[in-house]
Amino acid sequence: MTAIEIRRINESDKSEWQMLWPAYNEFYEQEVENRKTDRVWQSLRGGSGEPFGFVAEQNGRLVGFTHYFFLPSTSDWGPRC
């Protein structure tokens, strides 16, 4: 079995991310307009804030991704993921 590499998302991942994105939204039973998809991608790549993203890559192809952000915590001084 080939190892899976986990790394930060980068600009060259866009086309493969766009192929995985519809299945992600289908799983969560949501329909997402193209403008929302564009905004999410720009946020992931813009470096101006959240969400942040990682991808899973195997044999040079994206096989998954995660998006994450931080929220204030009521039980700690710092934010939680």
C-alpha cells in the first residue's frame, strides 16, 4: 500500500480539490452555489484568515481534504480547533 501524505493545501491543488468538493457537500446534504465554492477556495488560499486546509495525497493524486477553523473556548484562554 502506498503511503498517504498529509500536507497544507496549495494553489496547484485547485482542480483536484474541485473534484472532491461536490462529494463533501453531498455527504453533508448541502447544495453550494459556485460563488460559495469560489469564496471557500479563495479563503483557503488567500492567507488572510480562516478556514485553513490540509489535503491527503496518494500516488500524486488528492484523495481527501480537511478544512478547519478556530473558535473561542469557554474552558480555555485560547481558541480551539
